[in-house]
Amino acid sequence: MPSPGAGAAVQGEKDVSTAEHAEVNRRDFLYIATGAVSAVGAALAAWPFISQMNPDASVLAMATIEVDLSPIAEGQAVTLKWQGNPVFVRHRTAKEIDAAKSVKLEDLKDPISRNANLKDGSPATDENRVVGGKEAYLVQMGVCTHLGCVPIGDEGEFAVVEGNNKVGGWFCPCHGSMYDTAGRIRKGPAPENLHIPKYAYLSDTKIRIG
């Protein structure tokens, strides 16, 4: 026979669980997941990113995704899922690009580009943070180089202001790391710039990551 108060305890547990679930939903970032293995990415679908996945190493080695850049308006960004990690793809405004280009290398905390498409040790100029001279599109891993958290876009001291809004720049709320409009670490404990994955342009508006 259930002990007195058991029903109330169960109801209380349900109420707490519901409240916690609602809080998680409010905190979650909305991700565009591209389910792609081997050569070609499948259709994009929205999903809440909760934790990093751990695919088999052989799957990771082959995984690539293709991304259509044309729907991303200037000043907007999407977050993709690739190899179990978020990737930020941002269509930068002219003001974001100009702000990134105006920074001197000696003012950077990490002077290395961290671009997998370039030779190791390449300087972290704005030009070296993109591929093929296509400076409007910034493609980078959405993983803070401090403890692997996911930074928030259009935030931090190194975003630029357009109208009444902040655009560009990233802020990691976990420990306060701030990245500029080229994804370079400028303030906080993160030791390196956001990493640029291996990717190539298939056309002016389509890239393959991986």
C-alpha cells in the first residue's frame, strides 16, 4: 500500500520535471542539422542542440556536408551540425568586414589564423579567416577554444553596431571569452581563435565542409 503523501511526492516530481524541461527548451540554441555522411549532405532540419554526439571515427573521417549560402541574408547567420559539433556560417556586412580588417595583428591575443585551409602558422588577418577571397562568408567551428562551450553570436564587446543592433562578434557566457567579427579571440580565457574547418566552394553560393 502506498505510504501517505506518495501521490503528492509523485506529482511534485512531475511538476519539477516539467519545469526543468521548459527551462532547458528556453536555453537551447536552435540548430540547423545537416545529416550528411560520405559525400553529400541531406536536407537541413531544425533541431535543439543539447550535447555533442560521438560518432564512430570511421564515420567522422568521411563526413562532409554541402551548404547552400544563398538563403543566408547579409547580417544573418546559421548554425549547422557537422561531425557532432556546431559550425557557424555567417554572411557578414561590410561594417563587420571593415572592423575585422582594421585590427592590427599585434593587438590579437592569438595571431595565428587557425584556418585548416591554410598552411600552419598563417597570420590571423581577416583575409586568412576566409577561403578563396570570399570575405562576406565566415565559416567557423562554433566551439569556444577555452572549454568547448557554444558562443552566442551578435554579442560581446567586439560586435559592431548597425542601427540599434549589435551584429557580428561572439560571446561565450560560460567564462566571458569574446571574439571579434572575424571570430578571433580578443578578451577572456580562451587561448585560440575559433577554428576554421576544411571547406571549399563548389560554386559562388555553395560550399562543401569536410
